[in-house]
Amino acid sequence: MEMSLDYWLPVFFVSVMGFALLVYVILDGYDLGIGMLLPLADEQQKDQMIAAIGPFWDANETWIVLGVGVLLIAFPKAHGIILTSLYLPVTVMLIALVLRGVAFDFRVKANIRHKSFWNATFFVGSITAAMAQGWMLGSYVTGLAESTVNTLFSLAIALALPALYIMLGCGWLLIKSTGELFEKAVGWARVTLLPMGIGILLISMATPLVSASIAQKWFSLPAAIGLLPIPITTLIAFTTVYWVLRRPHLLAVAEWSIFLCMIVICVMSALGLAYSIFPDIIINRLDIWETAASTRSLSFVSVGVAITVPMILIYTIFVYRIFSGKATDLSYE
């Protein structure tokens, strides 16, 4: 294929889409994780946890809108196939995210008798959304094909992804909290780290088994040697988290370390997935050039994307700088 706009525009758009979804997993992942941890805290700590995500969580969801929007406008044929195949888990995820939004606002207005109900609703919305996203990822990796093995694989990721989100949530709480909540976050992270690591390991081993094309990409030479930095970096990040969590004096001066290591794990996982899939947008069925909109349409839309993505990045950085530092006591006045 000639290296022209016909080639590079679909590559550009799939890169933007992948970047947006990666940022969503990291940013909305931590507030979904905190939502799943909510039942383990007392009432005052629940308010502190909500305060730790309050200024950010709406903005975090912007990234999934961007990712799905790019899929729609740049790869309309793939959008139709993917969303049709994943109709049920997408619907479940959207309902769960709506529940989270309703619970977040109503827990403020509810009297003390009903507050526990909205806290529980926030938890249910968080864990349901996380599991739905895991199921969608598993289905996507298996090429949207239906079989018993693929269903079990999707179920495994649906169970493993919440552990990753909880670790991200613990990392964020270490940044934003102090005192007893900080200590609880350390404890939650210690309990969750091993199940998360086992989940990542098992899924990494199972993925080539459910997709022959992915197995060929990863276990053929010289690619297998060139790809070694991905698992090695992931192992180093995981080991660092394990080591730091058992040294409270380090956490006191390096509170960002856990969250940063979790970001590294997410980035390495995303790079591995991108390598496994590219250039397909639906594994073993359609590549990005077969499903891309016309070059004229992509050229036109690229102007908007070139403006929108930097604006979202600037807005995100601005919000995180404004609300940096430890979360204060929750107040709605």
C-alpha cells in the first residue's frame, strides 16, 4: 500500500482512539476502583474518598466519549460490527455509569437514613461498569467470536479488570489522603496486588491460546526477542509496587510511586494489546484500512481532532493542577 494519506490517516485515527481509551482506563479506572472500595470505609472516610475523585470523575469519562467517537467517525463499519456484537455489555456499562452519576449527586441531598443506599448504588455502579468493560475487552480480543472458550476468557477478564482498577484507586488514595484512610489504602493495595498480578499473568498466558494470530505475533523470532521489554517492564513495575507497599517510610515520601507504577503496567498492557491487534481493528476479520471512512472525510475530521484532543489534554492537566494536593473534607456549600 502506498505510503500516502490513504495509509496514514487510518493509522493516525486508530492511534488517537487507542490513546483515548488508555487514558480512560487509567483515569476513570482509579475512580471506579475507589467506588468499589467504598463499602470498606467508615462514613467519614467515604466522604473523603468521594472528595478525592469529586473534581475529576466527570472529566475522566470524557476520554471514553472521545475514543468511541473516533471509532464512529473514522471506522464506521467497524463501529457497527463492534457495537452490535457488544450491545448487551455496552448497555450494562452505560446503565452502571448512569447509576454512578445519580448516586454521586443524590448521596449529597439524601438524609442520613438514605445515604447508605446511595453509597451502595455507587459501589454497584462502579463494579458493574468495571466488569462490563472487562467482558467487552475479552470479547474484543477473541475477535467477537462466540464459543465456550471465548466466553470463559471474557469472564476471566471481567473478574480481573476490577482488581486493576482497585489498585489504581488505592494508588490515587495514597496521593490524595492522609491518616487512617491512607493506612487503609495501603492495606487494600497489599491485599489486591497479588490477585491482580495473578490475573494479568493468567490472561497473558491465555490470550495466545484463544487467538492463533496473536500467538504467532508473540512467539515468532525475532519478534519474541524485541517484545521482551514489555513483560520485563511490567514485572519491574509490579515488583516495585510490592516492595514499596511493605516499606511505609518510602510511601510517606514517595506517595506517587504506586500510582505511577500502575500507569506503567497499564501502558505496557496497552502496547502489548496494540501490537497483538494491529493492523486489524476486528481481529482476523477487518483491518483499519478496510473499515476506514473515505480519505476526504478523514482529512476533514482530522482538523477537528487535531484541535479537540490538545484542548481535552490541556483541560485535563489544568483540572488536575488546580485540584492537586490532599483532598480536604467533603463540602457542598
